[in-house]
Amino acid sequence: MKRVGEDFTAQDLGRLSIAATHSQARYALPMVVRDFRRVYPKVTLMLHQGSPKQVAEMLLSGEADIGVATEALAQYDSLVALPCYRWTHSIVVPPDHELLQVDGPITLEQLARYPIVTYETGYTGRAHIDDAFAKAGLQPDIVLSAMDADVIKTYVELGMGVGIVASIAFDIERDRTLRALDARHLFEVNLTRLAIRRGTWLRGHVYAFIEAFAPTLTRPVVERALAGLVEAD
């Protein structure tokens, strides 16, 4: 009752702690954070970064109010993991790479001929990348793995290999020294989720942030999911 009263009398005050993987913090959240701050300038935002497992642990410990990641969040019974958006992977290469001359969609067999730079296991859809090669009976030569798409693109620029990154991580203006090839036909589509600890009481501005990030997650939808009235997905 005390917290409900505080929320009613000071709806635009407080703090919001967000845990997210690097890809979400770097590419998916910035515009949402910017727009949220314009509406709630008195809310203090804290952004924690970590692996999907660390994001889940920060939620479970109460360190974070909400968590955003593609992997792991749906594996914890103590969390309500809500679907936000789907995304695919892209192949990134230097401007003179042979794959740019391929006539038609790139195949896994063609991709496997080159050294690959991509995400660490457990990050940003890596499981779908591994599954695709395994199902095709191929063993990719992954010469470097990292949690950060910017790191992956840096080593692709240095000629270490072909990069596989989240499509949202490629910006045609910023990444002028690279070229991107659509890989949605090669790897399964990924689902990013926003998670909340079960039993958590959320203030009004938290619901506002969630809806700003994923417009389908309105306050009634989130409240019903937290109450267990609907399946999170």
C-alpha cells in the first residue's frame, strides 16, 4: 500500500535499473532511453551490461528491475519473459570480398569455406548459428568469438575472417568499410525478450519504459503476465 501511494503521488520520480546484453544496450535501447528521459527527466536510469546469464542473475537478485536479452531469460521459472521483437543475422565482409560476387543467396557450404568471426557461445543467437552448421553436417572454422558486435566487425576489417552479427548491429553509415549480406535464410530467426522477476511490483514509469521498448507490451498485458493469467510468450 505504501509503494502504491508513493507511485500515485510521485509518478515521475524514482529510479529504473535495466540489465541488458551488450547488443541490446548498444543497438536496441539507446533511442528508447533517450525518449524515456524526455518524458521522465526525474527518473534515474542505471544500465548494467552482462551475459544473458548475468542479466538473469541481476533480475533474480533484485539488482535490476527489468532485463533484456535474446538467450537464457526464458529458462528461469522465477522470471516472466515477455517477447519483444524478432531479428536475423547478417554476414559482414570487406568491400572486396569474394562472397559479394556470389550469384544468388549465400549457402552454408560457401560460408564454411572461410574463417568466421562471430559471437561467443550463449550470446546473440550463437546457438542458432551452431545449429544451422551442425544440421548441414558442416564444421565452421570459427577463428575468433566475442560478445561485442563492434569487436567482431573490427577484426573483420583487419581481414581475420567473415563476420556473422545481428542485423541491427550493422549500420550502413557507420560501417562504411564493410558490406553486409542478408543471412536470414541461413539461420533461425531470433527472439529478444524482456524479463521481470515474478512477484515484482512495478511503478508506473517502469510500465511506460517497457511499452516504449516493445509497444505490444502494454501495462494490462504485462500485469496479466505477472499475475500468471496468460503465458508470457
